[in-house]
Amino acid sequence: MAFDAPHFSSRTAVVCRGAGKTWAAGTKRAHEALRDVDLDIAPGEFVVFLGPSGCGKSTLLYLIAGLEDATDGAIWSFGDKVETPSPQRSLIFQETSLFPWLTVWQNVSFGLAIRGASQAERRRVAAEALQRVGLKAAMDKRPDELSGGMRQRVAVARALAMRPKVLLMDEPFAALDVQTRARMQDFLLDVWRDSGASVLFVTHHIDEAVALADRVVVFTARPGRIKTIVPIDLPRPRNLFSREAEALRIQLTDLLRDEVDRAFAEQEAMTA
């Protein structure tokens, strides 16, 4: 099937049509991670990907980022076919990957340095980005002088420095303790509102999905497909102890139960 004549608005942040990925395709090690994903993301929307381990959530982020090629289908962002990485789409990993030998502001402006921006311009943009994440006072510190939550905020500032239209986040708070995670969720929502970017956020945590998302995309076990999309219509800031939030947690738990069982069964079969 040809995908070179898409029928959608060029203002749509992300469009996936029949997107799929087979790792090591054509070899004995080939395995299908993602199959037939159709998805549209609106500008400024906060979308959470939720599913069992190994279902292709992170793989889809890499495809949208342009770090990997889809083996089936195609993906567009604001009308342009995604074929290579772009500063319009910034990816934040679970590990912050900050350079320990650089200061905070140098880490934040690293992408601008690659572009050849002057030191004065890099420092100015870094200061603006760090102001947005509440860390301007830490500009001249090294990463090892910061807490885990602060380092993750620096990673967000580094992404914001490139002024992306789409912010892709792969379980960015997974390594944080419960209290820090909750504070980082609130921080992220503030940054998201201020930036106007679309956010695609991968998590295994149902509570996190309910706290953050406009919509939750629930994936099946591998090969990952979209099982359903659940809208989260609760007003922000959200009371996660409300009856409405509890009902959403129960709904998402029910949707995931069979998929988690399938994922575990497949993993056990692979190791038998």
C-alpha cells in the first residue's frame, strides 16, 4: 500500500498510518514489535502510551522521533513525512544522559552547539529554558551536584531549548521515588501548558496516565497494536482520589489485564 499521498491536515502534530516495526527483519532473529498503528495527535495534546512490557510503546516513540525507520506504513509530523530526526521532535529518555563533564547550561545548549550557535546565544537560550523548569540558579553546576529529579528537569530544559513542537518522553520518571515522581508530574504539566508542545508520554503506571493524559492509548501485548483509546476528561489539577479517577483506574486495569497476562506467558515461553 502506498502512503505518499496522506489525507489529513498539515497542522496535525503526528499522524501514524499502518505503522509497524519488525526488529532484525529478514533474519532468524526477526521479531515484530509493532503492528498496524493508526493514530492522530493534535497540536498541544498530552497523550500517554500505556501497555505491558515489550508491547512496542517505546518503539513507536523512536519511529516518531525519526531514530528508527518503520518497516510498515508511514508517519508524518505537521505534514512532513518522518524519515530522519528533527529538532521539532525532541525525545527524553528514562536515563537523563547528561554529560558529566559539562555544566548544566552547557548540557542544555548542547544541541545549539552542534548547530554552531555562539556561546552567548547558547547561554541565553539555556538560561530561558532553565528558567522555565525552575533551575536557572543551577546553570553553572555539574550534573553530579543535582538530585535525580533536578537532573530530569535539566533533560526537559535541554529538549525545550530546541523549541520542539512534539515532546516525546520515554518513562522519564521511572527511576524516581513516589514523592518526587508526583512533583515531577505537576512540574511537567506546567511546562507543557507553557510550551504549547504536543506531549507523547510512555508509562507503565496507570495512576500516572490518569494524572497526566488528555487521552490514554492502550496497547496490546507484542506485537503492539492499539487496543483502545480512553479519553481523560477530568479537570486539572486532578484529584486522583475522586470517584471519577478511581473509575478510570479500574477501566484501564481491566483493559490491561489480559494483555499483561499474554506478555508474561510469551516471556515465559521464550525462556523455557
